[in-house]
Amino acid sequence: MKSYRNILCATDFSSFSDRACVHATKLAKESGATLTVLHVVDHFPVDRSNAEIAPEDVDPKVFRERKAREELEAQTVRTGCTEAQREVVFSTHAAAHTQ
């Protein structure tokens, strides 16, 4: 098997991402690689639900980052990749709207 040093697993917290995290964790353990689980937050997506809107007394970026970190932590525990590095990145663009 090819030896990997770093593995990046992007997630949107879906069940498909759960499966990708499980696979990435297995691959990282087998190869001794560092695993990073990454979630990209659209800074202000057009089609967000009310659950993603910050309360009036909380900065929207802080609210979204805290929520993403909580979901990222829950997903890494749920999928067994608790040793993975976790990273939340903000983007001014949405992947769904790229040209």
C-alpha cells in the first residue's frame, strides 16, 4: 500500500461525509498519516435555514463557527476519528454557486 503522510477529509456533516470520515480514519491508521477533517462555511449563504441565523446578541460569524465546530466534534466522535485534526474555514463563496 502507498504510504500517505497527510489525508484531508472534507465534510458537510451528511451521512455521506460520515462514511468518508470512517474510510479516511481507517486509511490514516493503516498508513500512519495525519488526518484532518475540514468543514468549509459559506459566510452568508443565500439559502440558509432559520436554525443557521444567529441570535441578535451574537456575531453571525462567531455563531456559525461555534455551530460548525460543535458539529465537527460530534461527527468525529460519531465516526471514530477523534484523533483527527479539525478545521473550520470560512469562504466568501458557495461551492454550489461556482462558475
